[in-house]
Amino acid sequence: MNAKVLYETFSRAPLAFERGEGCWLITGDGARYLDFAGGIAVNSLGHSHPHLVAALTEQAAKLWHVSNLYQVPGQERLGERLVENSFADRVFFTNSGAEALECAIKTARRYHYVNGNPEKFRIITFEGAFHGRTLATIAAGGQAKYLEGFGPKVDGFDQVPFGDVEAARAAITPETAAILIEPLQGEGGIRELPQGGLAALRQLCDEHGLLLILDEVQCGVGRTGKLFAYQWTDIEPDIVAIAKGIGGGFPMGACLATEAAAVGMTPGTHGTTFGGNPLAMAVGNAVLDVVLEPGFLDDVARKGLLLKQRLASVADEFPDVIEGIRGSGLMAGLKCRMPNTTVNMALRDEKLLAVPAGDNVVRLLPPLNVSDEEIGIAVDRIRKAAQGLSAKH
């Protein structure tokens, strides 16, 4: 293979996989890796899930693409199911999380425009956030390393410390349209909002006539043990962006909104060529078939607790390697004492795949249908890696 033909934007591991089975990835020479990276929280039901494979192949034999010039019945069905199981009244389908966030940002701006407040376009965001790689979403995320070299930062985003409600209050101006936050930061290092943080932001939005936008691209679609992470609280947002897990490995995302928030999104104001195509809709509906089965999400929460408890014992054993455990459900993080890249490499040497994140964290994002036995194998491999690193340390 000639990697020289590709943009050099990724530091790729020297690994290529030929096939996958559930939680496992297999190389061409038969080496088996336990996949707790999940394509960065994408493979919500693992690899080659029979129900997803059947849905995709059945649809592929019928129709791939028609565009949004025509009705797509799969969109209507998937949209109805997302609405039935959330706060939302309206859904716009996209190809990715960044596009879902772009739609969310545009929806919020249009809301104020059609309600006679065109000056309201600014959005308050939070340090450590990651909202995508488009020019608007890197501006929303605000991280210098992603902004450098891409010209002037897109205007309209004001950052405050993560979860700091008073700082958010102080940042509100007559131009503020919305507050955008991840209920549980992924790329930022599996950082959870303080208790009551989301409720406080909801109240702030209500006081000032702002929209509350949630980025659930990584923490949504069952990852925390509820279909959406906000459902662990009593509040409801105005707009939510999802992607990753809803496609189970097929590229898709969605922007969900209340009727009131979506009021400005009328014909011609927004569009997509590939978003909501029949293939994506078939897979998205198949994912919900599984995730919405009675008891499935309760089991995700149970397994998340099991994983966290077992990881805590490893952290207790090797405090010179692992400082602590973070996360909710099957979205866990190892806060590392040594560089997270070193820890991640040691895990890979034990044939366990994980994902580095900000704040010196290694993320563990297994499929939602991971077994207790596979959790045990993963923890054993983490323990062995920590033991090796501790001995060298």
C-alpha cells in the first residue's frame, strides 16, 4: 500500500484490520484485538452485527440514493422514532456530527432571526469542547491547535470554563442566541458536568430567552445508559446534535429540535445532498431496533458500572500509572499519571484498542452490547499494561 498518496493529517497506528466480529477486530494475519475504541464511539453494536448487516444489504439491493428532492420513507420512520423517544418535534438528517452541529448552530441563529432578533447570533461554548472540524465547529470548540493556520476564527462564539454557570451568565450579551455544551465531554477528556450543571444552564437560557443546544454526538444513542445523556436529568434541551452511534458504523448524524426552535428552518434555508439517504436510514432504524429493546439500555448502565468498578481496582493497584476513573455508562476514561499516549501504546501491545483524549485521558468506548466476559478481558489487559508501565516507572 502507498500511504504517500494520502493527506498526512492522521498519525495512524501500524495496524490494518481485515474483518470484525462483535467486540473484536482481526488483522490479515489473524491477530485478534479487543476493540474498546469502537471507531471513536461509532460502532455502537460492534462489528458485523447481523441485524445491521441484514438491514444494509437488503436496502443496498433496492435503492442507494435519490436525494431530498423526494420523500424518503426511512427518514420519516427514523425521525418519528427519535421524536417519540426524546424532547424533539423535528429532525434533520446529516452525514456526520460536524454537519449535525452546523445545522444546530444555523437553527439557533434562524430562530432569533425569524422572531425579530437578527442581532442574536452569538453562542456561548465551553473550554475543552470538541464540536467538529468545519470552520464553524472549530471556532465553537475554540481549541488553538485546531484553529491554527485556517485564517480568521469564525465569529460568533464566546468560550467560558467548562461547567462554569456564573461565567456563562457573565458572557451573555444582547447578541447571545444560545448556549452549546456536551453533557459529557469526549475529546476533552471524559469530563462530566457538575451535579445540577445542566439544570442551571437550562434556567439561564430560560431567563434570557436563549436556546440550549446539546452536543450528544459522542455521549448520545445509549452510550451512557440512556438514549440521550440529558435524560439523566429533569431538563429538556431545545436542540440536540447526534451522530456516531446512531449509524452503528455507517456515516450519519441528525439534528433534533423542538417545533419552536426549528421555526426558521423553512424550505430552502438548509440542505444536504447525501443526508438521510436510504442506506443510512435503513441502518439507523436497525440500530434503534436493538437499542430500544426493553432492558437494553438498563444493561448498558449496569455494564458501565461494572466496568468502572473494575477499572477503579486497577487504579488503586497502580496509582503511579492511573490517577483515577471517569465517565458514565460505557463511556469511560483513564486519567493517566504518565503521558496518555504511553498508556495507550501499552494497551495496544496487550491487543486492547482504546482512544487518547484531552486532559491526559485514555478513553474506553466499547460496543454497547459488550459482554461481561469481554469487560473482564479488557480490565485484565489494562491491569497487565499498567503493571508493565509501573515496573518501568
